[in-house]
Amino acid sequence: MEIKTERLMLRPWKDTDAESLFEYAKDPAVGPIAGWPVHTSVENSLEIIKNVLSANETYAVCLKEDNLAIGSQNMLLRI
């Protein structure tokens, strides 16, 4: 499923998102605040995509103009 707004798109994570994920996940000021360790390589980010971000209702937040992943959103409702 994809959800689109005027500027953003939520879509499932793809293996090809590993480089864009690594670009922000390697920053030591980002990961620990979000509760996850700093990514050490593109391969590390790919493993996170495959093992964590591939969960149901977990989406890449992308700018619509370039489709690059800039964040993640979990939409799983717990009732």
C-alpha cells in the first residue's frame, strides 16, 4: 500500500533504500535518540530493512519529488 500527500509518500521499504537509510542512520545524533544504534555501513542498513523495517504496516517516509526514504513510520494499530 502507498499513501500519498502533496509532498510526501508512505510506501513499503525496499532493499534499494539502504543507501538513503544509511545517510541519516549513520549520524550519532539521530539513532540513539530514536532508540536504535548508529548504522555502521550500507550493508548494516540493508539488514535493518530486511529484518526490522519489513514488518507489517512499517513504511518508508519519502519525499514525493525523488522517492528517497527520509524516515520511517509504523502504522500498526494496537487496540
